[in-house]
Amino acid sequence: MAEATPIVITIESDAVETALDRLARAARDLRPAMRDIGGLLEKETNDNFRAQGRPRWKLLSQATILNRLMGKTRDGKSKGIASIIGSPKKYAAIHQFGGMAGRGKKVRIPARPFIPVDKDGNLSPEAERGVLAAIYDHLAESV
């Protein structure tokens, strides 16, 4: 059999060229998309707190409930090429991932994830859908 000769079609369209130029510029400046993604991750984190986890957290200890009743007692940022979500609280990691805490590490704290990411760095399904939507919206707006 003879090799097929490729067919090359050149499209000349000002509209397509303009859209491709916009897409290329948008790909170089990710700040708007990262701002949207940072805001989305902050919203997902706040939604996790309000819902007390997705999936639902284990019940709080009596000491924690008492501290809350006595009044004892987060942040989405964009750097242009990344979106950062976290907490300035020292105890955030132990609540996100669980583990041993307290004096002598004698108290087991169950994981109560509030940031929409697991220990392996995977986004929650809700956050992943939102991030993808933000990326698609950014691309659609640029074109």
C-alpha cells in the first residue's frame, strides 16, 4: 500500500487569529484565573467548616465543646502562578490530617479536614469541579 499524502488546509480567518492571540496572552498571565481559584478554594474551605466536614467529621470531644461554649477558640491568596489556601493557626495541620497532640502527644485528634485537599494533595470533588470551571471560564473570557 502506498503511503497517504497528508492534506494541509490553511485557514485564514481574522477572528480565529485574534482568538488564538488572546488565548496565548491569557496563558501567559494566569493571575486572573489564580485569583478566581484562590477565592473558590477559600469558599470550599468555609463551606467545609459550616458543614462540619464533607464527609462529616467525627464528633468533637467534650473538652472542645466546652471550650467553644466558653468562647475560646483561614485565607485564600493568589500569587499569579499559583493559588494558596491555608491557615495561620498552629493547630491547623493536626485538625486537617489528625494525629497525636497535647502534652506528651497522648491525645488522638481525629482528622477534620477543612481545606478541600487530602493528605496526598488531591482536591475534593467539589473543589476540583470549581477549579476546572474557573480555568474554562478564564479561557472562554480570553477568547
